[in-house]
Amino acid sequence: IKKVLRKTNWPIGHRIRANLWQEICKLNNPDFNAYKVSYESDGWEENVGHFSKPKARFLQSSDTIHECYELNADGLKALHRLIRAVDATVPTLNYAPLIQPILALCLHYMSEDDAYACVFWILKNHSNYMKCSALASKATTYTLLALVKVHKAAVYKTLRNWIGSSDENILASALQSWPRWIFCALSFEHLICVIDCYLYEGSKVLMRVAITLLNIWHKNIKMPDDLTDKTCQERIDLFAERIVQSVKHQNISVTALLEAAIKIRNFSGTKITRFQDKYEKMILKSEGPDLPMVDLPAMYIKPFISSIISSETVFQLMCYLPEKYQLKTPMLIYHLCDDGTSFYRLWTKIDEAESTLLIIKTDKSEVLGAFCDEPWGNRIKTRERGNGKYFGGGLSFVWNLDDNNQVNKYDWKESQAECFMAAPYSREPTVLMIGGNAIYIVDELIKGSSLPGKTFQNPELVKGGTFKIDDMEVFQVFE
């Protein structure tokens, strides 16, 4: 498939393009149709009819690319709906400068819901397709510079002479707009063929193309006579202008461009990862971390509403649920303040739920909880199964909130104990246990304790190990 995509270069209007990108995104992606079906365009309609200034969090960085590729009015409305949908359903996505151009390109060749499914597939595999933090993106610029130095020494020398410095920080800053060479300066005909390969191979293809474009600039460049009179920043600005002009006016076919990009030898993912890790650590040490970001979820529809935790914490918990549980919004089935402090009421409400998410608030305003991946009603089957008092499975986990309201998740590993869920063998037990003694609730849901556990390798989930329950919610989680 890779060789076919690299060499075929179908024209803009070729009939195969009606389904090409969707089929690539469906490879090794059993959730594609679920993503597609979950998209409801009417839910993201705007009162304003024109797509002008999107306010999504991930479009606010200065390096965001706002290309729309001449979409018509209906296409712009669809693009706006998609951006609003991604912003709402992936609330942890704070940085994604390539999302808009990719969505806009998709809308030229597929339906709105297909575009939604494709972009979630990219986000699910974000480490291979795009950098979702400013730190990682900046490190990529250093990585590109290092690759140019290794694979195109003459290009590196020309760049160094143009900028008038050997400082890698200065040289890297000259390359910081490299994604724009591809997504803004390349012709549409060239760009879609690059995207053919990108969707299958990942961002490594973009770096190959960027180096090739830089090499074309190097071969055709003529040093300005007044370059020596300019400051370093003026030289960088002039380079940024000239490289874009070079890309826009380059006289090279799509086939020749991709052949030149692919011919760069020993361009391994391992080498790129090694450079990337090195420069991320360097930037982290010199500039400090970005704002903390939770890893992206595979996908979910709409977050649930809790009276105990904030919407931001809800978002984090949704991200931590196993992927197959992220396709439907969890439903509140028990609330202590409404249903009372009674184990009888608790079991009546939650026994039949296939999976549950518990959220507990203590009298000291500490918050802890658990995800349990089997019905609590299975407690009455333990004698039949001969497994003792414990039941449940390895998708379960316990969690708590730290002082910064970030979720600490403790999950199971195969080498650990398997004390997932327990309650005494009766239809109305008065004890609830999760993770051995990770969470232990007694006295008609009034008191509880938390001890370090061997199942989830968790510490005490509350200070001091004991607590009184101020409020508790149980949500049914759907597969």
C-alpha cells in the first residue's frame, strides 16, 4: 500500500479519491464507523452563517494554520461545525495547529461525518501524526534541523550562511514555520498527494517533504547582496519569505517531489524519535513544561454531569475510561443525597449496570472513586464460579484527585493481585470493597477507608486512610 500511495499520485478529480482517504483511515481502526455514526451535524450548527473566527482552544496558538482551501459556503459551515464538535468532544485538546487544514482537505473528498471519523482516527494516533503540545512541536523544529544536517549537509551549510549563525537555537527558529511550506505554499495538486502518504505513514512523510522543499530552495537560491547588512532576525524573516516563494513557484512535478522525498536514505523513525526525545528534554529543561495536558482519548460523545466533580475532572475521567466505554455518555443511577445512605437502595439501583463509575466526596472534601467493569450483581455468583469473594476484571481502576484537581489513576497490571470487586455473599450486603482495601465502605454508606493495595498498586487514596462519606454518585457506563 505504501509503495502504491507513493508512486500513483492520482489527479485531483480521480474517482478513486471519493473513498481513498476514508479507506486509509479505516485500516486497523474498528471504531471508524462508530465515530462516524456518533457525529450529529445539527448539534453543532451555529447561529452565525459564516465561518470567520473559530474560538476553539486548539486554534488559539500563533502557529495554527487557518487554511480552508477555497471551500464554498456550505463547506465552510461544515468546517465550522466540525471544529466546534472536536472542541467540545475532546476538551483536553489545547494545541493542534494542523487540525483545521486537515479537516478542510477532508471536506473536499468526503462527507462531514466521514471527516469527523478521520480526524478522530488521527487524534487517536496523535503521536504518529501530529504534535499536540507546543513543547513537542518546538522540539520537532530542532529535529528537522538535525535531520537536515545529517542528510543534506550542503543545505545545512547554505542555511547557516544565510542566517549568519551556527547557533542551533537561531537556526531552528528559522525553520519553525515549516508546516506552512506544505499546508500553505504547496499547490493543492501536490498537497493532496502528500496527504495520501501522510495518512498511511504519519508525520515522517511531512518531514521528508519539508527537507526536499528546503533542498529545492538551496539549489535555486541566490544570496542577496545586502544580506550582510541585515540583522539576524531580518535574515530569518527574509528566509521565511523566500522559502515560501520557492515552494509556490517551484517547477517540479508531484511525482518528482515525492520521489526526491522518499529517496532520502536511512530516514528511520527510530532516529527521528531519538532526536525528538533529546530536544523535548532540552526545551523542558531550559523553558519549563507546557500547561499540563491529559493524553487524548480515543473518542467519546458528551461528558456526563456530576454534582461532586468539575466538568474538567469529568473530562479527565472520560479520557481514562477504556476506549470501548467512551462511545456513550455515562448515566447517573445512584446519588447518595437523593437516594439516601442505604446499601439496600444502592444495590437496587446499581446491581444490573454492566459497568459503573463511582465518585465519592469525603467530609474533608477529598474526592476518590473507581471504575468497575462488571455488574455488582455478580457478587451472588461467586459460589457458583468458585472464585472466592472477589469478581471483576482487569479494566477496573481506582482514582483520586490531587491538590491541583488532577486525576491520579491506578490501574491493574498482570503481575498484580486480582482483588477487583467484592461484597459479602448475600442479596443485600452491607460492605463494598474495591481493589482489596483500596476502597472499603461500611455503615450504610456513612464510613469508609482506603489502604495501599496490591491489586492497583495504589497508595492511600485519602489522607489518614479513613473518611466519612459526604456524597457519592454512581454512573452506569455503557459499552
